[in-house]
Amino acid sequence: MLAVVGAALCALLFSALFFTSASAGAAIQTPTAAYGAVAQALQMTLTIPGLPPVPIMPATPGSHRMPGRIGVINTGPITGPAYYFVQPADTLYSIALTLGVDPQALMDANGMKRADTMEPGFLLRVPGPDGFLPPWATADVASDGTVTPIARKSPFDRMTPMARAAGPESPYYKKTWITYYGRPLIPFMGIVGAHDPISITQLIKEKAAEYDAANGPQLGVQPAVHLVWGMATVDDQPDNSHIGYLTEEEVMPYIEAGLEAGVAVILDSQIANLSASASISPGLPYLKYPNVHLAIDPEFAVSYPGQAIPGTPIGFLTAAQVNEVQQVMADYMRANGIEGKRVLMVHQFQSDMIVDKENLDTSFPEVELTLSVDGFGNPYVKTWKYNALVDATTPFTSFKLFYDWDDPLMTPREAMGVDATEHTDFIEITPNMIQKW
């Protein structure tokens, strides 16, 4: 067992170091030591004779709640829901004192877990005396300094152009995919390993319902079970491939349960010491089932001369290699009369894991190329990483959450970019897929 999961364990340890480093780097952008000392002192001593604390109520629709009709204020008293534009010298406590509101109510209204995570340039939501909040908005700052609240677009409208244009033949048509990830019988590698095929199929349908409530009225959900089908191993295997595949007897119960329940199945290859196209080829016959899709993971590709263990160091793929996988999928589907489109997901958590990304070919009519952003950490790091690795040129996007490694775990509304995270940051481009480890 140790030899089998060794590559995955090495990768998780690296990811922990990577994201700890990223978090430490992010701390440079947080308030200065003096700022923190003042905030700490205020937190210990400040009592604000402002409005009495009231339960925070959600934003409600209606013209009187539209961001453009809700004021940006810089002083109290508070007469209704409002916004405050954060300045460089502001602290949460100085804002609360100026406005005459309870600091904890201000934190709750903006999803903040700590008082020192606020950043300049954001619009803080200020609850009205009745506890009602304005909708989330961003600030448009004119040349004369005038700040105008701009409403956040809907999850559908924030998707990439290719995702918005997806037609009825696309697996992503008016849907957000929600997946449970893992390797059967190995709980360490994800939630799938802790449940049998029928149980995990039911569980992902229940989880998908939570995201259906978060992704807006224009989008439904597609639940899926994401299998680490081709797993990179420390053992070299008889063919020196360093990869161990699930057998047909192990895979088919998930496909059959999915077909019955309307749940998709993703077969993921960790590539190891094969070419990306060779590593995925044993999975092509499963594409005859309409609920089966494929994925490849550059992290475990043996990419360097003399490399002995997949994932050490972290591997990469070129755009040409990804395009070759798409070509192999398309050729197989055409040759075997398989209709429709299939997802090909490519993992990444560093910018150099897909080289020459601008040369990715998105023209294969059979393939919906999806770029995933993996890696665990706090919401600030994860949001920053996702926003850095995907943009409007990305065809379809995926975002991965880790139950046991993300602290705190992002909510469905945060993962979909509907609510801000604790640093008043948003997921900007709506993910087409959310994976849950």
C-alpha cells in the first residue's frame, strides 16, 4: 500500500509546502505591523456606541436594493443598507467607529473571519438598522474619485465566452458539474475511497443540490464521480509505466450506478512514465457509455531526464501533448460512431504545469477541454490561484476543494463567486466544475 500511494503522498506534502509558502507570501500584502498593533489594541478596548447588534439579513431583490441606488457612505449614522469604500489607512475598527456600527456585524456582513483581512479598494457591505444587506458589488472609481457600486454579474454571465456559448450537445449546457473525487478503497485519496459505488452516487447527488441553490436560476447541476483510474505509483510496474489502472470490474459498478442515477463518471489518468495519450488510451473504450469522460494530471507525469518517481519533481505537459490527447479521443469517437461531446479535464496548480497554454486547441467538436485549478489552502490563496490561472480565453474551468485540507472550506456560494471570501476576494470566472476531494 505504501508503495502504491507513495507518489500521491509526496505530492500532497509538496502541495502543503507550496501553499504554506504562498500564504506566507500573501501576508506581505496584508496590513503593516503598525496597522495590526492598532487593530489589536482597538479590538481589546473599543466599545462603539452605535446601532444595537441585529441579525444580518440577506440581500433582497427590488429596485431599492440595486447597487446603483444604494449609497457609498463615509460616515454615520446608518439609515439603510449601504457600502463603504475601503481606503489604505482604514482598519475594520476605525470604519466601525466612523460609521457607528458593531465591528462584528461589519465582519459578518462581509464574510470576514478575522479583522485584519480587509484590503483597500473593496466595497464593504454595511447592514442597515433592520439588518438587511445590500447585494455584493465592486467599486468603479472615476477620475474625480467618485465611487459607483457595480453589481456582481450572475454566475452564468461570469462564465468564459466558450462556456456561455455551449449548446445543448455540450455536457456543460446550462449546468455546473459537481464531482466527488478519489480512488476506490483508499480514503486518503479522497471521499470516493470511503464509500461503495451506490453510496457515493447518492451522496454526490445530495451535494449537487447545495450547488444548485448557489449557482443561480440560469444553471442546473450535473453530479459526477471522479475516479483516480490510472494512479501513479512508486513501484515501476512490470512495463516500467509506474501506473496502476483500475480494472473493468472495479470501474463498471460506478458507470452502471451513474447511468441509473444520472451521474457522470470521470476517469482520470496520472500519466506517470507514459505519454499522456498512451496513458489515456486504455480508457477510450469506456467512452461508449454516454456518462463517461476523461481527465489527465500533469503533476505526476515523468517529465525530466533521470526522474525516478512520478510527482517528484512536479511534472508538466505541453499544449501539444494535451492536443494529442484530444486528437486521440476525437479519432476514437469518430471511428466508433460515438456521438456527442466528452469532457477532457487537465489538472494544474502551478502556471508551468501546462506549457504554451496559448497553443491549446479548443476546436475539436468531440471534446470540451476543461482546465482545473487544484491545490489546497485557505480561501485567500485558493481564490488568488484560481483567478491567476484561468481567464476569458480558458475554454471551460474547474475548481478543486479539499474537505480535510482547506481551512476553512469554501462554501458553495464562495466557490461559485456569489459571495466573497474572508479577504473580500471573489472567484471571478464562474467554474464550470467543482471537484471535491
